[in-house]
Amino acid sequence: MKNNDQYSDYSRHFENLNEDLVLANKLKMARIFEEYLLYLDVRIIQKNLYGDKILDFPIGTGRIYKSFLSKGFNVYGYDICAPYIEAAKNENSSIADNFSVYSFENVNVEHNKFDTVVSLRVLSNIKELDMAFNNIFNLLNNKGRWIFNVPPSFMREDNFNNALNNSGFSVKSKIYYDWISSFREMTSIEKRARNLIVRLLNKKVVPLNMFKILDYLMPRKGRVMFVLEKND
């Protein structure tokens, strides 16, 4: 039985995402802008991969795992959203067992071990960062790598720094890059506006698709790609 108290509102929301919204997200991911984002992400990830057994966590609509599956890597995918996992299983029936429903807070670390775990656009939304770092550490083989990106401002958060410093990982590299956006940090007004939209989303006042549109229109900020290495 899951302990839902460990989940952030973000995790609970995606745990209950229905199939219609998954389809809407897939259509959004097909946009040219998203293709450019994919190009940036994959280019950086590919330069920093270790080994050939890769876990995409969370898989979302499959932007990352599909890129590396087509290159011949041994790819797995975890996500808290069951429809995303079902879609991945249906699209990849020969490796359907490689996809499982897990969250960062609740994942079987004994079932499988990986050379690289990739986690994009998610870490700043995880409630229990210490648990997430520990779980990913235990999912990796020795010398394995965890590649994830976060907003620059998130690197100043105490809970992020504490989780990173206590994790046992070493920071192999940090890559700063931009998503066709301004280079400045989000202003206080933008932060309040985004927080208000998220609260309304959690209360189901704002539909997810409207949130996606509003989020898409808000100024995009730079990202930092971390490459962490496990050393037993």
C-alpha cells in the first residue's frame, strides 16, 4: 500500500491523470517547440550517458526513452501515471515488461539496476527529496549516473542541497543551458502567478489543459543539467 502522504500535490495529480489528458499531452509534445527542447535535452544526455541500460524516470509521453530506444540502448521506463505506462507497453509490446508504475517516493530498488537514470522537468516538484535521492542511488549500478535538470533557482533550495550532499553521489558535471528563453530568474510576480495557477489546478478550478497553455505562455527560464555519479 502506498503512503500518499509522501507524495507532493504534483505527484498525486499525475498519479490520477486520465487517458484523455495523456492524449492531450502527446499532442502538445508534437509541437515544433517541444521538438527543439527534445533536441537540447537528448544532445546533453547522450554526451553524459554511462553504459547501455537506461531508465527514463518519469517517462511522460516518451520523448526521452524513444530517442534512445531508436539508438539501440536497453531502455526501461517508470512513471507514477498509469496511462503513460500503458501507452508505453502498447507501443513497445516486445519490451512491455520494461515499463512499470512507480513514483520517486515509492519504487522497488531491488527489482532492477541501471547504468543511467534520466529524470527531466520533475525534481523540483518532488516532496521527499531525500527519499528520491536515496532511491535513485540504490537503483544504479556502481559508477552509474543520474542525469536530471532543474531551474537555476532550485539549486539555492536547502532541501535540494541537503539531499544532494547526503546522497553519496558525486557531481560529475553541471551543464547550464536555455530553452529559448530569457536568462533572468523568475520575478516575484511571476512566481506568485505560477503558484496561484498551481493551487487552482490542485483544487480542480483550472483544467489541466488550461494550465498547460498558461504554463507554455509564461517566460521560459534556463535549466541546469546535473550529472551525478554513484561511487560505492
